[in-house]
Amino acid sequence: MVLFERAPAKINLSLDVLGKREDGFHEVEMIMTTVDLADRIELNTIDTDIIDVSTDSQYVPNDERNIAYKAALLFKNKYQLHHGVHIAIQKNIPVSAGLGGGSSDAAAVLRGLNRMWSVGASLDELVELGATLGSDVPFCIHGCTALGTGHGEKIHTLASPPSCYVVLAKPNIGISTRHIFPKVTMDTLHHPQTDKVMRSLEEKDFGRLCHYIGNALESVTFSLYPDVRRIKDKMLQTGADGAVMSGSGPTVVGLTSHFSKARRIYNGLRGFCDEVYVVRLLDRR
Ligand code: ATP
């Protein structure tokens, strides 16, 4: 049997760091949604009881280090399944980009195996399982627009954003979130107004949304990688109504309500940036 799952990229509309916890995690508050740039996950049943992973990307491991492999193993162990699966990942989401590509692949594997092997696990069960793989996996299982609290794993669904074009620009830098968080100093952070972002979602007010989007990690990433700040500035200069870094970067997200502006931003950034995409929001409730 063969089954396909889409694994969309996540973007942050806001990301705040509230403090450091005793367990070493940071307490965060972030608003996330998904866009139509997605990895494609193909799941194929195989006769022997093994998990086999292949990808078309040189940046992603093809073995038990792949988070998609870890997700399949976790699912098999949890439900005591002795089936085999081959997972083929077509990577379209840039790696180590702040777009949650690995987390989304893991979420897609959990959803897909649940369907393929007719396990009947509920959304809450998949979310609980996913949280043990990574803080962004629960959001990716939900896949709508949500507030993530705790270390990002507690998900509260929010109103969908107003329709717009999204430009994603990623310079040729890979950033690991684990590398950025230890450099956070709480007293110098600039906190975004998460409540105002939520309000603008409720009111579908695109202008306010663009005004209030923000990311407390920008100052940390910008000081290490000044090119990321330049990309954000260039996005705003070339017509973005709002721009914000996603996750711990380096991808910068630009929002605009007009396709002609999205093209202008895209053209302004190509050549300046390694990868640039014009995409749409997936959550159109
Ligand atoms: P994070 O914010 O968690 O760092 P990210 O979107 O910035 O997420 P990912 O693209 O998920 O970063 O990749 C992070 C690391 O995970 C990379 O070193 C990559 O090699 C590894 N990895 C393992 N499995 C995958 C996968 N299926 N897709 C992408 N990266 C993977």
C-alpha cells in the first residue's frame, strides 16, 4: 500500500521568550501558521518489520537520525505494531531555516501511519506522541493557525489570518534553534505584542497584523548574522506591508496583500538571497 502526506512549512507571526525554566527549556509564546511550501512524504508498506528512509536532499540524513524515522519508530512502539514502512521524503522546505521542516515531516509520518495502518489514534494522542519528538511537532499535527505556549508544545487554535501573499527569503546560512536560545539574555529582549497579533487575527485586520508581527529572537540572530537584518530591511523597502523572522531564522517572512508587490519583493531579493519563494497561507477558514 502507498500513501502520500503533505508536510507544510510553518511560519511564525510572532515569537516571544518569556523566561528560562528550571528544566533548561525557555518558556515561549508564539503564533504560527502554515504556508503552501511543503515537503512530500510517501509511505510504502514493506513486508519486513523495518523502517527505511530515503530523501532527495543532501542536507538531511537518510537513516535513524532522520526525525521522520524517529516518528515512525515511536508510533510502532506506542501501538506495538510489527509492520514495515519505507518513507520517501521529497524535501522542498529549506533545511535549518526556521520553517519547521523536520517537525512537519515527523507530524506527516504520524498522521500517515495512523491512516495507513488504521490505528485510529485521536488528534490528541498524536499530539502527545509528537511532543516527545520536538516542540514544533504538536503544532504541525494541528496545522492550522495557533498560539503555542510552554516550550511551544501546548497548542491553542486561533482565528485564521486574512488572505495575503507571503514571501519567504532564506540566505545561505543554516541556523539551529539550539544554537540561538543559549544566547538569549532576558533583559535585552524586545518583546512582540502577542495579544495585539491575536486581536488582529480575530478582526482579520491585515494592516494591524503587519504592524504587530514580531520575533524576540531577531536581535540575537541579527547580531550573529547581520545579513538576516538586511533581508528584513530590504523586504520592507521593496513593498512588504510587514516582515518578521521565522523561528530562530534565518528565513524572513514578508506579508503583502497584492501579488504585484510580492513579485517586486521577490525580484528585489533574488540574487541577494539563496532561496526566495512567493507562497500563500494554507489556513483559509
Ligand atoms: P528548528 O527550528 O527545530 O531548528 P528548522 O526548521 O530550523 O527547525 P529543520 O529543517 O527541521 O530546521 O532541520 C533541523 C536539523 O534536523 C537539520 O540538522 C537536519 O539535518 C535535521 N533533520 C533530521 N531529519 C530531518 C528532516 N526530515 N527534515 C529536515 N531536517 C531534518
